[in-house]
Amino acid sequence: MQERDIKKNIEAALFMASGAVSIEDLARIANSTVQETRVVANELIHDYESRNTSIHITDSKDGLKMGLKPEYESTVGHLASSPELNKGVLKTLAFISYKQPVKQSEVIKFRNNKGYDHIKVLEEKEFIRREPAGRSYIIFTTKKFSEYFGNQMKNPGSAK
């Protein structure tokens, strides 16, 4: 497959994905090697950085993700169909927003071990933030949570 086609397949995959996509998954989608996919993905990241656009591609330990630059979220965020949070994740978020600041261990007690996955999703979507506290974390909602769900938080001063 030509580099141009690999780049288009990577871009299409990132556009369609609701979250981060690993380099290995992108390589399979693009029918390419991991090494070649990494090179082409980096080129794509730089392409988006050099454009005067509201879209960017971020690279994290979980993979690559296409998304809106933060400065545009408050303008058009309300157009998103949903935060793509299932009922269980929403219950976890409701517990956190009601109890905040709340220890992660308390969330896990309330939501069981699935709470770890829920916390990961909420942190990736930037609805919560965690601060280390001994062997656990203290969890707070974020400014994004406040803007998305309205300013109905128990402790509005905690959102950053």
C-alpha cells in the first residue's frame, strides 16, 4: 500500500474512532507494518499541526486520537450527540460529582471493580481529574464536566 493510502486509512480510522487507537490497530487497518504506520502517523500529526484548523491529533500511551482543539470545545461542544458514556459510567460520574472530593477507593467500594474502568474513561474524556493521596487518589470533576453538564455541582469551586 502506498504511503498516501496508509495516511488516508489512518486519518479515516482516527476520525471514526470514539477514543484512542493503538499503533498496532492502525497498522492492521492500514495493512502496514507498525514501524511504517508510526512514521506515517507522525507525518499526519505534523500535517494537522501545520494547518490552521480546529482539529488535532494527539498521541498518548493509549494510542492516537483525533479531536477538537480545547479552545473550540466551549463554542461547539453542545453539538456533540452525547459524551458516549454508558449508564454505568454515568452512575460513577454522578457519584463522584455528588461526593467530591472523593477518594478513588470510596468510588470503587460504591461501584465495584468496574469503577476502575469507569474512572479511566472519565479521565480520558476529561470529565474528572485525580490527585495522588497516599495509596489512593482524590477525584474531582473538571471545568469540562461543569460546562457539559451545567453548573449543578455540589462544590463548584472544585472544578478546574
